[in-house]
Amino acid sequence: MVRAERNGRLFDAFKEKSVVAIGWPALGDLSDAKSRKAIGEALAKVYAGAKPQGQAMAAGQLHRFVNEISIGDMVVTYDPSRRVYLVGEISSAYRHDTSIDPEDTQVRSVRWDGEVSRDLLSVESRNSLGSISTLFRLSNDVAAELKKALSGNITTPAELSAPVAEAAEEDLFESMASRAHEFIKDKVNALSWSEMQDLVAGLLRSLGYKTRVSDAGPDQGKDIVASPDGFGFEAPRIVVEVKHRKGSMGAPDLRNFIAGRHDLDKGLYVSTGGFTREARYEAERARIPTAQMDLDDLVKSLLEQYDKLDLETQQLIPLKCIFIPAWS
């Protein structure tokens, strides 16, 4: 697994440019660093202020990426907004390349084979793939399950009897939070369309708005209207479209939504399948303020507002708060 940053920032670049990449750009070209010790010494010199534990973790990941990964090895990256794993094979030796991203300059070329929905994987595999590490080795069971799903041999979530190995070298508490976040996304994604609409309306109510939710059927591009008075007369009037499907929303979808709005409206477009790059650009240049919310954004807002949600909304996604010792 090579993460495209924690929020999937580089996923599109990885896919379009057929690469995976990791950071530590100040190290420059590591082609001559043939051992973990050599990489560790370079890190200690260039990133002198970093904690020793962090430097050791970075040295291990860089050594694996630069020296241990081989051409033909299976590689996976993840898009958290669309909840899909991109699966392929390493197709080149390591190289230093600043053209992919200025912060992620350690690069390997990849031949991508296709995408696998997180929904098709067993709970054990989802848990293993939830590691927060930038780079880690997958267990054989997880790799086999991904290959089966990629070939179409899995159409419903599989069950694994054998436990999968946890990824090493990560902060335990941050890992727990990251995995919990992904499992909450799984729960939210499993809601029906009407439940998803009710969840978004409940989130807006927790922010102080009153909401009117459209009945099922043709809605002229609006599922929810939120405003201080509940009727849409009092500003701000927020018109919300909720799309609960796997496919990403494109620029035409955003244009159609924006075209039906009044000049003083505010727009909120919720898509659990995410948005294309063109759709995000369309929202940025829209004639009215238009916010986009993918599944990851929705869950982050849900967690921020959870204590303020009404009981009806909380019952859609029941969550329990736990306390762990603060890491100083």
C-alpha cells in the first residue's frame, strides 16, 4: 500500500500519471542509498529536528520504497472520497522525480489494472487496509482478496477466517482513529437514499437551520431547503442536492444544479461517490456560492456536530464515544 496522502490528495495524479510516490523531498535523489542505514543517516542530516522515532519510521519506509520493492510487485493506493482501491503492478525501478508533486519526489512507475470498491472487501481486510502508514506491506490474504475482487470473482463482501497482520510502525491511537473514521464511512454509505437525505438535513439542523425535505420523485434539483425560518424566505437560503451513488458527479451535474438556483441562494451538493476534478472546478467558478461535500467531508462534519444532532438523526448512525490516554 502506498497512500496518496491521508486525504487522497494525490490519487488522481497517481492514476493519471501511472505512478506512486512518497515524500521527504529535501533528501533529493536516493539512488545511491543502498541500505536503511544510509537513508537513516541522510534523514538525520537533512531533517535534524525530527524525533528519532519518526526518523526511524521514515528510514524504514524509504528503504522499502527505494530498495526492496521490485518490478512486478502488487501495489495499491486508496481514494477516501470515493472509497475505492486502485490496484496495479510496479513497472519501474526507483527514480527521483519532481514533476509528479513537489512534496512527493520519490517515485515508482505503475501499470494500473483497475479499481476495487471498499464495499466488496471483508471487515478484516478493511481493517488491515485502514492503517495510517504512508507505506506498508499487505498480508497475502488481503492481496488475494483484492485480486479476486478485481477479477470480478467477489460481488458481495467476503469473509476471511484467518486474521490479517497489522501494519507495523504506526502510532496506535492515530491508527485507531483513522480506522474508526473509515468504518463510520462504511456505515454512512450503507444508508438508503432517503436516510442519507435525512442525515444531511439533520446535520444542517444541528448548525441552527430549519429544513424542508423533498418527497421522493422529481425534485427539480433540490432535495433539501435549509433556512433560518424553515420556509426559505429568510436568508441564507441553502438549497441542497443529495446524490447517493457510486459514480462521481461531473461538471454537467453541477451546471444543472446551479442553473436552477436563485441569485441569492447558497448551494450545497452532497455526493457520496465523490466529484470529478472538472466538477470541483465548476463549483469554484459558479455564479452562486456552492459547496461540495463528498462522503469523507460528510463524516467529518457528522463527527464534529454529533453531540448537537437530534435523536432522530443520531439513530441513523449510532456512535459511542470512548476515551483513550492523551499521547504527550
